[in-house]
Amino acid sequence: MKSSAEVAINNTETELTVPAFGYELIRDILLPELLGKETPDILYWAGKSLARKFPLMSIDEVISFFEEAGWGTLYIIKQEKKGIELELTSPFINRQFETKTEACFKLEAGFLAEQIQTQKKVRTEAYEEIIKRHKKIKFLVQWDLKDTDL
């Protein structure tokens, strides 16, 4: 019997699995302890930095990146002239609501802001909203079409 920390072999690719508890230890306990009250701001800028290291050419690539990174399934809810609304769901998010863990999704918000800013070539910001009742995270990504001074 294999433990969840062992390598799982898929027919088409090799996949490493990480127990949710290990992920939560780092994300929800260690990082906030190290970063203190600045955790949300630092994670937002870390997400932007991460996006610069992994430039993606389209929103479809961003959606795939979220899946591959284990961040969850990202859906486009609404797209407008000056913004896009997205929702993120995952078993990890469900678990956080079940265990009543307060989580911060600023890393993902910063990542989205930087990816969209690079793709559209306009100044962009992203805001997240935790929707406990539906066990999902909503991201509102907004840009200013007049602010192209990057």
C-alpha cells in the first residue's frame, strides 16, 4: 500500500502527489508565521513575481497553469471592457471551508494581475472575494485602458 507522499504513476505522465496537510502547513501556518501581518501584501507581490517567471500568452494558458500548479480550477464568469471576473474551486478550498481555516488567496490574485497586465499591456489589479457559502474564490481583475505606462 502506497502512502500519499509516494510517486503515483499515471498512464500518460508521472505525477507527484502532496498530501493536503503538507500544503496547508506551509501555506496556512508557516508563511503567515514568517511574514506576520504583511502576509497578504507579500503574497500578492510574490504572485506577481511568479507570473513574471512564467509568462503566459492567453487566459486559457493561465487556466491551465492554475490546474497544473494544483491551485484549482479557474473559470471565466464574466468578461467586460475593463475587467474580468473569475472563480476558483478546488478540493483544497473545500477542505479549508470544512476545517474553518482562514486562507489568503493573494498569491493567486497577484499572479492573475500580472498575467493579465502582461497580456493586455495595461496597468492591472486583482481582488479576491471568499465565497464561503458556495466554497469558491471569486477574483475581480480590473485594468485601466488609459494606463499603458508600464
